[in-house]
Amino acid sequence: MIQYINAYQAPNRHLRKFFMEYGEKKEYTENQYMFVKGEPADRVGYIYSGEARTVVTNSDGDELTLFYIGEEQMICSEGLLGNRRIAVSVQAISPVVLLTVSSDDFWKIWKKNDFPMEEILGHLVSRLTLLSDYICCTHFRDSHKRIAYYLYSCCFIGGNTVKLTNQQIAAITGVSRVSVNRILNDFSKKGWISLEYRKIVVLQPDQLKKAFGSLSYLDENN
């Protein structure tokens, strides 16, 4: 639920330099899978250009989008934690240029360059935040509350600009695209948000919070 979801973008000042210098370049076409769940997590990826999504399949065989990933983001980090299998599939949704480094070599090179561990921790925490937000979003059965919660969570964590299309919000929240369009237009008429090309600007986050109620996860007083 990326800078594509800019609300969760971890600092990556050194990641770009790292992958540009040591990464192996791979190119993927739109809809091509870059990583597949269950396969060996033997490489770590960095999106140099393009956009992707993380995908899971439910018991009925339907594909569900967890969140979207944009440029300058690291993917398939399972190998860094000793998990040698990919946890979720990653699919390109536009042509993607990916830079990859062997999972076994990653830490050796990172430590050799004396790059800060905080940057990798920031990346991992951002992914946990994404998944936590996805779980929290499903708490709401009412579509208005679900969309209000999602927009507020993006604003709360990463600022007032949410760089997602209506279709992407629909895929993440599980609300139909038609309903997302209607709800966002309603929020816009109320002056809570401003709808712009491929992004939404949150103007009145407090009104969104009132619309879905309070969750301790997003309570500024905690």
C-alpha cells in the first residue's frame, strides 16, 4: 500500500550508489514476473526505473495486490534475513530496469563500504509498515471508512501527497474501482482532498480521521 507509495519510502541515499556500482542489470517487460513466491531468494533487487507490484494468491486462486513499488526501491530482501525463499511475488506493471546483487555478497559489500545499517533497517521497517497498514485497512467493512483510513495513513506517515491512481488504491484496499472513484469524488467535493493527475493531495486529514474513527496505530498521542 509507493516513491510510488511515497508514504513509506525509506531513506536510500547509499542504496542507489551500491546497486549502480555492484548491481547486475536486468530488464523486464510489463506484466512479467521478476520474483516468484517460493523460489530461492538468492538475489536482492533495486528498481532503477519502472514500477512493480507485490502479489499474493488467495485460496480461490485470485491474485491480490499488497502494495506498489516505484523507482529507487529495494525488493526481494528476504535473502538478507536468512530466509532463502521468496515470500511474495513481484510483477512489473511497466517496463522495469532492475539491478540485482547476490544475497550472499550483499552484506560483504555493504560492510566493506562502511555504509550505515540504519538505511537497511529503514527499508525493512517500511515494508513492515506497508503490511501492517494493509492488515489494518481490512478492519473496515465500510468502503468510505476504508478509503478514508488508507488516505489518512499515507498522510500520517509520509506527507499530504499520495502518488497513486484510483485503480491502484482499489487494488490495495479491496474496494472496487467504481466505488473508489465515487468515494474520492465525494471527499473532493467536501474539500478533504484534491484530485490531481496520478496523485491525491490530502487537504484536511483530520476530516478523514473523523470519517473512519480512531485506531491506536495512527494515534499521534501514543
